[in-house]
Amino acid sequence: MTGIRMSLRRARVTRAHLRQERALLRALADAPTVETAHEIAAISARR
């Protein structure tokens, strides 16, 4: 059972990471100015 639980946890973590990446890409695409997009990119680089 431990192997199954580890696999499920890994899949959840991966999905969460991909969700965050998609949200970041949406924020960059919706940025009203180039400066705002640059700030979003700089903040994401620090994480």
C-alpha cells in the first residue's frame, strides 16, 4: 500500500506544480504592460 500512496502523492504534487505553472503563464499573458509581465517573471524566478 505504501507504494500506491507514494505514487498518488507524487501525482498530486505534479498536478499542483503544473497548475501553478499554467496560472503563471496566464498571468504573464494577461499582464497589461510589458513592465508588469517582467515583474511577474521576476517574482516567479525567485520561487
